[in-house]
Amino acid sequence: MEAEHIHKLLMIREMNGHQYTGHETVYGDKKSEKAALFSRGSKVAHSCRPNLAYTSKTRHGGLEYRACRPIAPGEMITFSYDDELWTKNTLERRAHLLETKNFICNCPRCQGLDDTSAVRCPRDACVGFARPDISPGNLESTSGRWVCGACGPLDAEAVAVLCKHERSMLMRLLPLKAAAYESTGNDVASPSAVRAVAEGASKLLSPVHWIVSISYELLSTFCVHHATAAKRAKARGVPVPAPHGSEAELHSDAAEAAARHVRICECIAAQCCGGGECEREHTTVHECAKAVFVLAHELRQLKPRQRSAPVVALVERYLPHIEILYGKGDMADVLKMLEETSGKPKPDARSEAEMAADWLGGMNLVGGPARAAPQAVVTPRSNSSEDRGSGAKKKGKNGKR
Ligand SMILES: [Zn+2]
Ligand SMILES: [Zn+2]
Ligand SMILES: [Zn+2]
């Protein structure tokens, strides 16, 4: 076989292959290594605000695509080739997609305002949020222009202030992020250090800035780590110092932090700068299904009365997404946890119509069975009205799976 031909085959696998799990368990130690090519599936385009999710856990061996938000007539159907859509800013997403999929993303989200980089406007008395002005196809740096949703383009002095704020928070986050990968056991940094970065960045930058979202994700990881270390020490009969809280408190903090991370992602997807502090209930975000699945397992470590009701409600909202990602078999523990919490059994044999209704409910879609095209809900890309929000609080991979 010619080298050129081998290269072509490898590129097809890399660019168009879907991770294929079938009915395998995909969490825990048994990670699926399978991939498959689908003649129609490989034609579905990428978007950084996708309208489809898909599963390979089907009875017929094919892929099943499901709408994860309303799709307008004539709108292109898209899913995401990147798992970390809501914690990467536009330039990072573009760089990642160029590296892994060989294209520069100019989807509507990439061409619009970069909400993941939103920073509070540094102008006195302005309660808006400024975002970098990124030209289509730009890969390396922004034009240096920032535009506030409330008061318009910022001058160089204001831009320098907000860039300084962003850099200062990044310098605090980076060593903690490195510690998450390098340390083991009790060496892992204190959750309170990460919490301070998350809360500080939320005030100084914005509640939806990617540094805030990543900090809450990291906070959850650190809490899980310390809870696991405490559990092991207890099992060995070693007296357990609890500088970061009891094992139950750590599991609870881990679930709360992960839920906050998910709510921030939902706000970003809805082009809202509330960042989990807002009281609006946004549409669920399929790419967060894994995070919710993991936090559901943190809730399982707690007694039912210790589980936070809003976090339990979040898990319930994500059941349709968890089912797509992990299939029914892997969901049993999550359903059991919800049953224990509510004291009511969850139906395990649901009809397709019931599943479709659940699915639509989970997606906050308006009426209609799953197969009918849902009514498009037009959310205007707002600037000042969304920026101001509704209350005082507001002032403020995988390739194809
Ligand atoms: Zn994009
Ligand atoms: Zn402003
Ligand atoms: Zn919001």
C-alpha cells in the first residue's frame, strides 16, 4: 500500500471517525477504544453552539441523533467535535479545532461576541460586560478592541485595566491547575485556595468568564480528591485530620462546585452573564452530561437528607443527556440515588413516547413529540438588556464522540 493511501486512510479515521461504544460501559476502567465511520453521520457539521447530540447506544448499531435545542426550519444541523465547548474562549476553540480537525471554526458563535471572555466593564458606573472583538478567521490574537454591551467600544486605557485583571486571575489559577495534575493524596492544594480564585474572578472579571468556570470545575476535583484521601485513611484506621472539612462536607462541596460549573456553562450557552447566580432556568447543555453524571456519584456518597435539593434537581434535568452518553445500564446508580432522595421509585420501563416527553422536558423545549420539529425559540443576541440582568446580584474531545 502506498504511503499516500495510508495517510489518506489515517486522516479519514482522524477527521470523520465517531467514537463507537454500542452497549459497552463507558465509565470507570472500561473505556471504549472503538471507532466507526458513518456515511451520513460524518457529514454533520460542527458548531460551537450545536443543536444535536448523538448516541451509538442503539439497538440497530447505527447512530441516533437527538435535538438538544429547538431547531428552526432550514437551520443546519450540527453537533460538537469538541467536549470543552463552554470553558474555552473563541480563540482556544479555533486553535483546538484547527489542530484536531484541520479547520478554522467560523460558526455563528465564533463569529459573535465571545461570552466566555466577558469581563465587567471597567468604566465607572457602567454595569455592562465587555468582550473582545474577534474577527472571523482570527487565530492568534484579538484586534485589541473590546466592546462593552452597554456603553460601546472601550478605549485603550480601559482595555489595559481589564487585561491586567484577567492576567492577575490567570496567574493565581495556573499553579493550582498544575497542582491538580502533579500532586497526589494530601499534597493536593486546599479547596479554599481554588474557591478564592473562583469567587475573586467572578467579581473582578465576570461570573461567566472561563477562569471562573474552570476554577469551579477544579474546586470540585480537589474536593473529590480530599474526600477520597479521607475515606482511605479511615479505612486504614488512621486518625483523619480534616483541615478541609469532613468527608461528607467534601463530597457535598464537590457536588455544589460541579453544579455551579454546569450552571455557568448553561448561562454561556444562553448568552447570559449571570454565571449561575442568575435566577433564570436555562436550557440544559449536552456537553455537561459527564460533569452531572460525576456529581451524581458525589451525591451518592451522602445520606439522602444531606443532598442539596437544587443539585438533585439539576441531576434530574440532565437525565436525558446522561442516558444518551452512558445508556440505561450505566444510569442505574444515578436513578437509585434519585429514588433514595425523593423516596419515590423512578420508572425503569418507559415507553418511547414517555422517553421523548422526558427528553423534551429536559431540554426545556416547547411541546410536541421528539420527532416533530420543535418550534424555534428565538433568543435575540442581546447586549445591554442581558448584561444588566434582573437584579442587584447582576451588577456586577474527543473530536467526534
Ligand atoms: Zn465555532
Ligand atoms: Zn460599559
Ligand atoms: Zn444565566
